[in-house]
Amino acid sequence: METPVFNAAAVAAPHAAACEAGLAILREGGNALEATIAVAATIAVVYPHMNGIGGDSFWVIREPSGKVRSIEACGFAGEHATIERYRSMELDAIPLRGPQATLTVPGAIGGWQMAMEMAKANSGRLPLDMLLHHAVTAAREGSAVGKSEARYIIKDDQALFGLPFFKEAYFSEGKQPAAGSLRRFPALAATLQHLAEAGLDDFYRGDVGREMAADLEKAGTPITRADLTKYRAAERQPLSARVGDCMVYMPQPPSQGIAALMMLGIFDQLGVTRGDSVDHLHGMIESVKRANSLRNRLVTEFDRIPEDLAPYLTETRFAREALQIDRERAAPWPLPRMEDGDTIWCGVIDGNGMAVSLIQSLFWEYGSGVVLPRTGVLMQNRGLGLSLDPASINALKQGRRPFHTLHAPLAVFDDGRTMSYGSMGGEVQPQITSNNFLRYARFGQSVTAALDAPRFTFGKAWNASRATVKMENRFDPALVAALQKRGHEVEINPNPYADSFGHAGMLVKHADGRVLADHDPRADGGAMGI
């Protein structure tokens, strides 16, 4: 399959309007970070079931100098978010929707703020109002509802629909909006316009922060004005591991990026040479089990990681884990499930070689469902990654950041290629990104073919009792039978291109300057460039 090729720079995103916003910045001479901010702001308006400015994000950036940096833009639990508070409400778990699901400070805008600073340090010169222009316009004048949002199956929908302000803001006549219908967000437009003029810091420590805090308090959430005032994104040294002929980079915990690195590293030790073979699928599923077992006891907020992670990302450790895999038989999987999540990934590579991988999310579709009426901000429910069990590695506590399914991959090949890639997908994100990487980097598929190929994942679906292998219906039935013979329980999704298998993208810049880029046929976007 032919992949779009651009002479110097490109952007890939799950919605065409977001691609257009990023391309406009590249054409104005903006760098990849500036273009990514434009994409992130626009996608927050036009793809609200997947992300928003009330959510979190993680960034991995490779500067033209070759330095790789990472931004942690995830919020912490609010001042009143305690186990005792929820127990006093006779709750055994954090609610899925509503004010008590709204317990962590949104970090996404803090990530934009740090990205702006990094952009300026790399000759960025474009003003914030230009970067937010497309987002403001889309919110004020309206944008067409995407096919993805119109067809989405919403979890716990009755709790979501019953929340104040939600239906009015997002649904037409109380129903899920039709694809192509025009929708405006006047309050959100005003907020974005104000931030464009006053600066992003205003979201936390200015007029917007004050208005948000008032609405958060009125709604009865655990988040206070003091929480917003204290929040700042952080720069972290990214995790990295050598996988064959390249270095792969991921964000630090609380991102689950380490799981993706371990999956790739373990699978690489198996020596599989043919993609979409039974050895590929079996080996990857078993690598997922090994990696997720380690992830579940290692990933917590950055300052509380229980062990040094570096020894887990070595060839020696990957080989050790690979030796535990039975090449002919599926291992049992008794561990509990994580929650599903909905997210956007986007990437930009500019003419100077700067590459950005960004993932931005509200967690569940439409997050907590809590809309702050004065600002139009839709709040995330990322706090579901915290536990009311005091013995949990991610036990709820004021100021604690939750476990994050989010990760933003980036790879640098020995031959000079740089790859920005990623996907949405909740807990199975690392499986989706790892298989897309392998199809391109190991099995010789083009960028477009790798993104188009049928997908498989291992895990539990929403409300399922056990983990299974889930496959799109385009796989060869003989391959399915071979997996079953090795002991895998398989479920075939009736859709050839299903949203539950991610909205993924990939950009690869070659040493001669060309950029090959594309985005998922399962989404509403694509790739554009210069």
C-alpha cells in the first residue's frame, strides 16, 4: 500500500481539522512543537469523546540536536480526594462518572505550556494566539461531528447522560450526535480565546482557574483552587531500550510506556521473522503477559517507583523473560483487568528533524462527564487509576498521580530514520503500538500497510469475566485455528476496522529529509505535510 510522502515535514492526527491546524503552523515556519500545540488544541475541540483540555497528556520530543526529552502532564488527586471521603459516602470504589470521578487536576494545558517553552528554546517564534486560532474557530463557529464519535458505544451511558450540562453541551436533542452535524462550544471558545490572550498559565493561576475552581466546588468534586494553583507539568528523562537496530523511547511512569518497551524487547528475543504468522501472534501475546505482569507491580507515580527500572530494559532481562515463554502453548493469565480508555495520539516531524509524539486523553469517552459551565471544560475521570485499597501500589491519596494507560512512543534508527508513532486504546495501547512498530520495522510493511493491517489484542473487554485474544475479522481463519490449537481463547470482532483496536498513526523521517506519514483508517484523520 502506498504511503503519503512529504518532502520535509508532516503531521498525523485522528481528525482532519487537527491535521489542517498543524499543517498551517508548519507552513508559517513553526517548528514541530508549535504545530503539535495547534493540533492538540484543535483535537480537544473536534474530538471531545477522546480528549479535551480537562484531561492529561504525555509528550516525547526529539530535538534537532538528537536530544530526546519527555513531558509529564498528568494531574494529581485533589485536596479532598481521600479514601476516607469515599468510604464516608459508602463507596467501595471510585465512581465511574460524575463529580466523585472528577478527582484529579487536568494536566494537558500544563503540557502545552512546557511545550511552548521548549519550542522557544528551539527557535520557535509563533505567538500563542496563532497556535490556538484553529481551535478557537472550531469551538466558536462549529465543527462537524466525526464518524468515530457518532458510532461510538458509550460505557455507563445513563450515568453520563444524567449529569448537569453534559447533554446540552455534547448531544443534540438528548441523542448521540449524527456524523457531519455541526456543533458549537461557545463557553469553550471563550476560554481558549482568553488563554490565547492571557497565556496558558491563566488556566491554573488566573481568571480561568478561578472560574473552574468555583464550578468544581459547586459540583462537589474533591478538587480545590489551591490544587489548580499548585499544578505544573514536569520534564522527565524518558525511558529507553534498544530493540534491534534502533532505540525506542517512552515516557516515565505513571505512564505504562515501560510495558511497551518490555513487550518489544521480549518479543525481539524470540527471533520471529514473519509477520502475521502464528509465531508472531503467539509470541506477542505471551510477551504481553510477561510485560504486563511486571508493569502491574512497577508502575506508579514517578516519585514512588518501587525499583530502579533500568535493569528491566536490558537485553539480559528481555532474554530472561523470553526464556519463560512456551513457544507452543499459551500461558495462563490470572491477573485483574485495567479499565478501557479513549484517547488521541498525534505526531509531527518538521523540516529541521524535530519529532514529537503526543498522547492526550480524558480516559473514558467524555471523561467524567462533568462539564464546568463557566468555562466549558469537560473534566477527565483519570482518577479511576487510583484505588480505595490502602495496600495498593496506587492507593488514593491527596496529591498522588494515578496509573496512566497513556504512552507516547518515539524511535531513532541506526540508519538515521526517526519515527513518531502511537495510538489510543486504553490498557491495550502498548500492544497496538508495538505491533504497528514491528510490522514496519521488523516485518517490512510500509507505514500505511502497517496501520491498515488487521489487529489483535489480549485482555478483558468491558465487564468481561476473563481475558481473551480479540481479533478483527480480516485474519485468515487458519491462523485463528492455529492460535486456538496453542491454547488461546479467541474472540472475532465482526468489524473489519474496529475502534476498539485503536486509532493509530506513524511518521518516519528519513536521513534525506523525506517524511512518510499516515493515520488510521479506523479514525477520521490522516496525514498532511509539506
